[in-house]
Amino acid sequence: MSTTADNHSISGGAGSPAQTTTTTQDHAAADPKRAVTPQHDIDPVRALTQQETRRSINRELFDPVYRTTSRITSREPADPVNIPYRILSNDANIDEYTAETTEGHILKTVRSKDTGQLERYELVTYFENDPENPKNWSKAFKWYCTMVVAFTCFVVAFCSSVVTPDTQGIADRFGYSNEVALLSITLFVIGFGLGPMVFAPLSEVVGRRLIYGSTLLVAVIFIIPGAVAKNIQTLLVARAIDGIAFSAPMTLVGGTLADLWRNEERGIPMAAFSAAPFLGPAIGPLVGGYLSDAKGWRWLFWIQLILAGAAYILITFTVPETYTPTILAKRAKKLRKEKKDDRYVTEQDLDERPFGERMKLFLLRPFELLFLEPIVLFISLYMSVLYGLLYMFFVAFPVVFSEGKGYSPGVTGLMFIPLAVGVIASAACSPVVNIHYLRMCKRYAGKPPAEVRLVPMMISCWLIPVGLFIFAWSSYPRLIWVGPALGGFPVGFGFIFLYNAANNYLVDCYQHQAASALAAKTFIRSIWGAATVLFTAQMYHRLGYQWASSLLAFIALACCAIPYVFYFKGAAIRGYSKFAYVDPDDEVIPTEKDLEDRASTH
């Protein structure tokens, strides 16, 4: 299942700093309580957030050092998944990545650390209507790229679940219990949680295309040892490596779509794409059931090789690089060579963070957010419950339908069809959610509060327990298959709305920490999803079909409180956070008297 839902649903924050037009200093003059926070008092990524707007607006207008003949003709809102905030220092000029200019560069003057003299550089940008800007590509080609990455996500999710119908065949072949064979799923899903911790930051350095190509190649190669394995150890190691390698495309795909489509264009592409990572786990058991019946369990790996090989060829050789910082870095290198002028650079050449600070942001910040931010923690726990529920279905369906009703693995796979139909139906309804959000943007003058993102979650959260209760109390062996199978429809219908809303809410709450917040959610979600596979069968055998499913339904029902709490109290909670995004126009910095008053109350 997907890491995608970590990134794919991002539709652009309306409160993006690039849309701000009033400076904090202006407010400070009007209100004595507003003051500029000392640099050492705020988080470095947040400092960049607060400063970038003031620079982008005032530099060319008021600072003669920055005046240039190259005029900015358009500026896109700064999308948190498209800007390498964790790499750049607080002095970086984000306009380079969001603006199109008449001459393809903007002037920047920096003081040399060696000589102390001012040195002038040209930050390379896109030209006006630049054909190398992915957002300017033809719609037909952008749709082709969207479908290729969607197919890749489908294949990865498919590979995670296709082995579930015949884990018993694997166990029998190597002489181990079914629980040991289920480790082939557990280790794969753990890889989904570990991979993004490495591949997401690495893609900010080398770009998306290289990560796509290299990791998919590794994944394709290591499917083969699983298919020809002579012992269980070989199979498990191959599955673990595949899980890590396959996590990269799932991690990057949301950013790729954000690279291709402007905010106002993303509704339908995101809807078309969002079903892919949820359809894969639903279709996997269906295909795997009939294939294992006909050809044996080894063909469950050969089908992975065929599909993953096709995805590798398509995404590696037909989809160009889409990550703006990488495109501009290559252009700057080319200009330096052609013009024999070292002044053509990018912000990554001038204002890169120290290595230690980058490692802290890459490796430690996700866990800081997870354990110190209630919003990240509880949203992650909710997503973990849903993710675990999906993987529990892979074990629960065979228990209910194969053991209880005596169906073959192929027929049991058919029971996943209502779940898949629910996913497709919700994807078809996704543009409605996007239309609602655009209306909220107009109502709030382009800056709706982050909590607006929770409205779809508040509605769809009830579908999960409803579907589980239907599945639970219609799963008696003597009853027809229709009840428990149809219970998957509301569950599938609710998944996309919940995942998209959760991801968008985290991005809007922690805009420049979004990558770290999503990495934290992906990690804990994957660990829980991997663990659930190992105890689901025992839980259903001990509690019975009805009460085991009802337990899951009650847990899902309790989680319904989470979006409501954050809808009404989320803004207040973010007010106490040192990581949450604060619009520079809206931030009220406490004065000395405020701090004294606050201290006296404790």
C-alpha cells in the first residue's frame, strides 16, 4: 500500500508564503505587540518561511543591489513539496524556484566569507513561458506523465498484496508456519516506512528521475530471487529489499504531480491518480488468487516482475526530470560552461545549510514532530489504524471466506471487488472536494485556515466503522457472501477522502516542515501496518469473526473524534507549536510584558 497517500493529495497551500503581500514590519509599526522575532529564537526552517516573503517583494523594488534588467513576469505559490527548504539556508531567495523572468535569471549579491567583499551572482530561473518548465508542457504530455506515475504506484501497491492469497503455499514449500510466510508482507511494508527517510531527502539533492530509475531497477532485480528462492531466508531478504526500493516511487509521486500541474489544474489529475495506490492492494489478491490456483505461488513473483519491469521502462525512459531545483541546477551548470562565467548559480550553490543541520532535519525532525506535535501524532495514529485495517483485510478475507465458507483463493479474491469499486467511486468524487476547497479559498481571500482541509475527513470518517460493522455481523459462515463483501464498499469509499484530507491538513499546518511531517506519518503507519498482518488470523480465531471485526470497528469509531477535535481546536493547538507554519502577516510575537504576565500565571 502506498506511501503515496503521504504526498499525492497535496493540492497546494492557499496560505503559501509566496502569496503574501504585506510584511511583518508593516504590522509591527501598526501594532506594538507585533515585532520581529530574534533569529536565534525560531526554528531555522520557520525562519526561512517568515523571511522569504519580505525578500521577494522588497528586493527589486527598494534595494539597488538587487535591481536587475531581468523582470519577474509571473510567480507560482511556493509549494512545500517542490521547494528544498530542508537544504536551503535562511538567506535563500525562493523566487528562483517559483518565478518566470524575462531573461532567465535574477541578480543576487552576497558577501564573500573569504574577502568580505560583495559578490554578484545570477540566480538561474525559468524564462517566461519556458518550455523546460514542466507546468508549461502540453496537457497531453502532462497527462501521459500522470498516468505513468499512477501506473507505477498501482504496480507497487499491487506487489505488496499479490502474495497474500497463497502464503500457505510458501509455508508448505519451505516447511515453516504460515506466520513465517506472512513475514514476506510484513518486511515489504516495513520497507515502505524506512525508505522515505532516505529517498525523500536524497531526491531533494539529485532530483526525482534518478531516484525513480535507480530504485525501480533494484526492485525489479530483487523480485527474481523471490521467484526462484530455494529457502525462506532468500525470499524474505528479497522482499525486504523490494519494500525499501519500491517505497521511493510512492514517496516521490505526489511531488511529481505538483511539479506538473498548477494549483488550479490539479483537481482532476489528482482524482485520477489517487485511486491507483488503493486499487493495487484490492486487485492484488484477486489476480493472485486465480494465478496461484493455476500456476502456483512462484508465479505471484513473476507477475510482479512483468509489471514492475514495464513501470521501470516507462518511468525511466519516457518521463523527463520534473523537479525544478534539479532542472535549474543543470541549466546553471550549462550556462557556466557556455559563457565561461561562474556567476550563473542556483540557491543550492550559494545558500546550502551545513551538513549537520541538514542531517538533523532529515533524520531527527520527523521524530520531533511525531512526539512533540499533537496534530502530527494523532493524525499519524489515525492513518496507522486505517493502514493496518487494509492489511488486516488481506488476512481476514481468507479467514472469513476461505476458512468459513470454503471458497478457493481465486473466489476469495473476488470479494475485494466492492472495496475496489468504493475506491474508484471516491476518486470520481474527489473533484467535488477540490471545488469545495476553492470556494473556501475565495471566502477567506485566498488564505483559508488549515482546518478547512478536515471537512472531507469529518464526513467520510463514519464510513469506515459502518463498513466494518456490516462486514462483522454478516460474516457468519451460514450466510451468503454478499454482506461481508459489500462491507468493503464504504471502507474503500472512505479511504481516499481520509488519506487526502490528512495529508493536506499536515501540509497546510507544517508547510515548510511538510516533508518531515509526512515522513513521520509514513514511518509509524508502515510499522503498524506491517505488524497487523502477523496477529490478524489469531485475533479472528480467538474472538470470532463477528467480534474481531467489531473490535476494529469500535477503534475506527473512536478515531472519528480526531478530525472534529482538530477542526475546532487545531488553530489553538498550533498556536503553542514551534514547528507549525505561521503566516508572517498573522504572527503576533509576545512582548516582554506578555512573557512576564505568562510566566506569572505558571
